[in-house]
Amino acid sequence: MPRIRQKAAQYAADDFRKALKNALVNCDMKQKDLAFETGIPESTVSERMRDPSKFTLGQMQEIVKATHMEPEAILKFLGYKNNLDRSASV
């Protein structure tokens, strides 16, 4: 992987980790509570907090539900651009 991509991936992981930690604080939750609410084993939550790239999409969806995180935090982490058009009609 080119050096620039590695840095971008690391920045995205750091941003997601910070967003998740902030969401936990805002919900007055600890990793143990997140594990209970999502059904993800506590050891898995701990491991993946260190390396968010190991979270599955399904686990991320459960985290969004449990913590009321903005889905954009996950989309940015997955590499989607921040230009999601909210005004577009379906």
C-alpha cells in the first residue's frame, strides 16, 4: 500500500476511534456496556478499539445503534467522501 494511503487509513482509523470514544462518553457508557448493548464480546470490543479496521460492517451498525453515533463517522472510516448529498431525493 502506498505511503500516502497508509497515512490516510491511519488518520481515518484515529478519527473513528475518537468518534467512538466521544460517543461512549456522551452515552455514559464503558466498553463493557457497549459489548453488552451490541452483543460483541468485551475482548473483541477492546481489541477492535485499538484497530477499528477489524470491526465488521454489522458490528459498526450495532455500535451506531447503541451509541447514537452519526453514520457519517463510519462512512468516512470506510473511505466514502464527506460529500453525501442530504438534499437529493430518492
